Amino acid sequence: MKIGDLIKIRRPSIGVPKNTIGMIMDIAFADSGLRYFNIQMFGLAWNHPRRYLGRDLEVISEGQKQKRK
């Protein structure tokens, strides 16, 4: 998984139902070494990213690499 990938949430949480669609906006690491993803959701009432672990996400479509000019 990488920034720009379109994903589907596999685990429901408060305010975010299962199968919600979003996009990976950032990837970060916790002090414990766990990698988590900041996901911007589509179609929800608020407009701020939520954090998820990779096991809770399913890639629907991979983001495209931009070519340098």
C-alpha cells in the first residue's frame, strides 16, 4: 500500500461503517514500529483523516506514479 491508493475499510469503527471508501494520504510509524495509514474518507459528514492499520484496509485501486518533467 502506498500514498494515493484507493482503499476500502474492512473493519467498522465509530462513525465509519465497513466498506467505506477512502484514499491513503500519509503513511507513518508508531514508536512501537507499527505502520499506520492516514485515510481520507469519501462521503462522510466530517473532513479529517482517520488512522488505520494495514490489516484493516483493502486496496481497490492503486494510485498512479507521477512522471517528473
